[in-house]
Amino acid sequence: EVSPTNPNIVIILCGNKKDLDADREVTFLEASRFAQENELMFLETSALTGENVEEAFLKCARTILNKIETGELDPERMGSGIQYGDASLRQLRQPRGSAAQAKQQCNC
């Protein structure tokens, strides 16, 4: 059983070597059930083909961002496990749809 000390920690279980389906030792159902029972996200990935590798990182990042937006995680709180990066590198998050509107208004 997985028991993180921080209840808001984001953990993703990645089953690697998805490209070697014939040599599988753990079924998708077993891994998926384990992840669900332990409140983990789950993806099967392949380092060889790149399948779901980037998606694993994006899924974690989206979940963390959602927890920050809902107030479940506070990057300002010591011990949250999250900290802001260099402010000069940070981009402000735009509401959905505004990026498409900004592209339409571009004069390039």
C-alpha cells in the first residue's frame, strides 16, 4: 500500500515497456486496479516509442496546477513540496480561449 505523508501529493504510476506487450508480467487491469486502490494516476508508457512519456509529465503538472487553483496546495506554505520558479521565466496563465483570440489579433 502506498501511503504518502502529504495527502495532496501527486503520484503517477507508470507501467513502462508498453511496446513489449507479449512479455507483459502485470496486466493492465492489475496495474489499473492497484493505482485506483491507492489513489494514484496510471499510464502505460514506452520509452522506446515515446508513447505516453510526455503525457505522464503533463498529467502530473495539470493535476498539481488544478490543486493549486482549488487551494488544495499552497506553494507559499513551507513543506508543500512546490515552489515557484524564476519569476522572469514564468508566464501568466491565460483563461481558456484567450490564446486563440490573441493569435487572431496578432499583426505578424
